[in-house]
Amino acid sequence: MPESSGPARTLRADARRNHERILDATRDSIAEVGPGFAVDDVAARAGVAVATLYRRFGSRRDLIRAAFERFATDEVTPLVTAAVRGPDPWQGLVDGLEATVLALAGNAPLAAAAQDAGVVADAVRFMDPLGQALRRAQEGGAARPDLTPDDLPVLIAMVVTTMVQYPGPDAGRAWRRYLALLLDGSRAGPSHRPLPPM
């Protein structure tokens, strides 16, 4: 089948550009205003009608989810992929989780908006390198065997909640403290009681 051209192809290109502009405008609005940003402001920044925005993203929550997923895919996943490649499987898992949380800390308004919308755990489920790091750590006997890759996004969401609860200069100390506690609970050890089933 020949490649489409003319008006239909132009429309698809315009739709893609609109999509990207809307996500860029969402990031900018959240960075400037915080989680209480206005959807009308996003549309104005992106140069599209509010109706166009809602056609592409059915709700405010969907808009936040899309912006956060793009951030996770484009900015966090490469950092995590690099972090988990070390020779020590446990340290790779630790480094991958820390890289994730550091990236979120550097984009705290977006993380807070995603947390408020309840989309953090959903979005970071796409971060396969963490799941691979967990399996390596389990195979090496370093991570508890009853952890699953689905537990990792929830652990990250818990740390993000800490960041949101402790804004300002205490945020870094707080998330590092609670990430350390979560990691200690994730290590293999004879004293651990089995995790309750999901």
C-alpha cells in the first residue's frame, strides 16, 4: 500500500505536533503553578482549543498521566537502564531505584501532580529495567524472593509521597531515609516474614 500523502498525512503530522505541544505546555504549567494548574492555561500555552485538548486527553488525570509517562520514558528510563548495569546485582537495583527517585526529586512539581492524580505507580510500570534488576538481585540471593516487579512502582510511589509531604530542604533527607528503610525490607534475609499475598 503506498504511503499516504496530502491532507491526511498533514493532519496526522499536525495532530502529533499538537500532542507534543500539549504535553510540553502541561510540564511548563505544572512547573510554574504546581499540581493546581488550569487545563485552560495548558491549552493556551499549547496554542490549541480546550476542546482539542480534551479530544486528545479525555480528562485532566489523563493529561497528567501522559505528561508523567513521557517524562518516565524519555528521562527516567535511560538513567535507570545505565544505573542497573553494574556487576553487583543488589547495588544495581539500589542504584536504579535511587536514579528513579533522584529524577523525580528533580521534577518535584510533576511528581506531586502525578501523585495527586494517582498515576505514579501506573506510569513507572513501564520501567522494565527495574524489573530486570530485581530478577538479577533475586537470582544472586540478594533480594527477597517474594518481591515482584509490580511491587517496585508502589515502593517508588511511597517515596514520592514522602517527597510531597516534606517539601523544601528536608525533602532530600526524608526520601533517602525512607528509601533506605524500604530497601532494607527488600533484601533477602532469614528474619523476614513472608509477604502477604496481593
